[in-house]
Amino acid sequence: MADIKSKILIVEDDLDVAEMLNAYFRVQGYDVFTVNWGEDGVRSCQTIHPDLVILDIRLPDIDGYEVARRLRADRRTADIPIIFLTEKRDRSDRLQGLEIGADDYITKPFDVQELRLRVRNALKRISQGSLTNPVTGLPEGALVDEKLNEIYDKDAVALLLVSIENMISFREAYGFVASDDVLRAISLMVINTMRETSRPEDFLGHLSGTDFILVVPPSNLAALSEKLRLRLEQSMEYFYPIKDREQMAKSLRRLNVKMASLASLKGKFSDVNQLKAELLRARK
């Protein structure tokens, strides 16, 4: 039995398989929802907010790859674990699924006990929470909260928020591999800029996938902010193919940098959540 009553969405057009999986996972203690079309799968994820999706690739309307792309491009569904269930066995098919961001891949005919264990393991990983960002390797989640709890009421530290806007639009246009490359490149630029004035206690992590947070001395804040803004803004156009650069330079959906800073924290915030909210509100 499942330790907690997690919600599973099954997107499968084979009615016999869908019914079998529905009955099996209900017996295991999960809330189970079943749809037979890809478009219904996307809509159900946005309304049901499942904890995990079991997704067939061959569907009557849009295929499972397209369903996964849409889920990963939407902030509301981007982090839901996806297990592909498919008859496709080729290495290229597996790579395509993993590139889109699938968490696991199991082929038909399958062992339902194996599928149960894969579902359990995926849900366990999510419940434990991520400590590092899978793209940049930088701290996120609990590690960032731990650091902010150490310093949110101190005088001798400053915070800098660096946000990359319109990453979803970029991902939709150029794919997940390209958008991940952009995030890695940006993280390296931030790291290298920090190194020019870094101390052991300085810190860099993620508030979200596209929001970087820096903990630095107040004396370094102004110069660091200016250097980062200049370097990042000058780099944005080079993330686009040459043929698109002129057009994207005029677009409101182009990659863009926004920043916010707090030079002194002492006595200003009752907790870390209030501090985060102020940073996100102040970015410009």
C-alpha cells in the first residue's frame, strides 16, 4: 500500500490496459484518474494536479511526446513526474522521451510489479524534495531555505535576485535541450562574476528554475549587480540562432534579465517567506 494517497493520472487509449492499471493502483491505495486522449491528458493535469502521470506514447490525437512537451512547458505541470508506457523499444525513442524530461520509460508488455516500484520510487523522489537543480547543479529548495533562515535577520549580508524572463517561450521555440543549455550558461556567468569578489560564506542558488539568488557582502552588492546585468544583457541575443536575432531583439517575448536586491536585512522581515516575496515583488 502507498504510504500517502497520491494522485496518479493514466493517459492510455487501450481501454483494457487503462482499466487494469486503474484497478491495480486503486488497490495499492492511490487516487487514480484515467483518460484516453492526449489533449484530455493535458487538460486533466491542469485541473487534477496529479502527483504522477503514466503516459502512453501512441494516442489517438496528439502523441505522448507532445503531451509531455506541453506539461513541461507549463509552470503548473512542469514538475510532475512522467513515466512513459509504450511499445517503442528503439534507443532513439528512449532518448527522445528523456530529452523531453520523462522520469522513466517502460515498454509493453510490462511487469505490473515493476511498474508499481517505478511509480513508488518516482513519488518518493518528489516527496523528498530536490536539493540541487538538475540543470545547473546549484542548490535549490531546502538548501536555499536553510541558507536564508541563517541570514534573513542579519546586517552584514545582502541579497541579489537575478531572474531570466520568457524562458518558457524560448523553450517552446527551440526545445528543452537549448533552454537547458541557456540556463547552464547563465549559471556559469553568474558563478564566474561572483568569483571576482567571492568569500567562503557567499552563496548562489535557485529560488525557482529561472530565478537565481546570491548572498554576498553589502560592500560588493552594487558592483556585482552592475557587472552581472551588463554581462547577461549583452549575452541574451547570442542564445538565439543568427537568423532569429534581429526579430527577437524587437520581441516582448525575448529572453530578458530582471534583478532585485536587498542591501540590509536586519529587522525588515518576520520570516524567509516574507523576504522571498519582497525580492520577487521588487525585481525590475
